[in-house]
Amino acid sequence: MALGRKGARRIVVDGTVYRWRLRRRPTYSQALCWSPCTYAVEHAGRPGMTLVVTTNQPHPGNWLGRPGNPVLPTDVADAIASALQQGWVPTCTGPRFQLDQSAGFSPLP
């Protein structure tokens, strides 16, 4: 499934253009800090397999005001490089590729 263009940001990693998007509003679980923030990445020219990155930070729009670091373009570039090393092929069709970077996230009870 392709990302919507509205709200997607462009990033170039090793000469390849990607688009990434963080949900504007958190899911219910993210809003209560039960699960960490996630974002999606895809190849800009030929979208295929979507990369879903799970961070170790709460969503910036959580309802509890729990502080967290914003997702920066450098974080996205690092995640893309890591996913490519782990076998993500962004131009091939297939199920979404999960990259779990949530080590250290502690959900609130």
C-alpha cells in the first residue's frame, strides 16, 4: 500500500529518493504511551514494499504529555540504511518490512 503524498516528506539516501511519513495524530495505543511512535518509508519513484519503523520514543502528540525526541531526517536516513542492510528491497512488491528500533521504550501502565 502506497503512502499518501499529503504530509509525506522527501529524503535522499545514497542517491535514492524516498518519501517518509509520521502519522499526524497518534493511534489510541500511542496516545496513551502504551506503544512507541512509528513511521513509514517508501521509494519515491517506484513504491513497492513499505518500510515501517518502530522507534523507541513516544509519539509527539501523546495525550499524557510524555516527552520524547522528534523523528529527525537523520533518524530516518539511518533507519533506511539499516533496513537496506537487513534485506529491504523498496522497489519490489510484497508485505511491509518491519524495522523494530523500540529497545528501551517503556510503556506506561
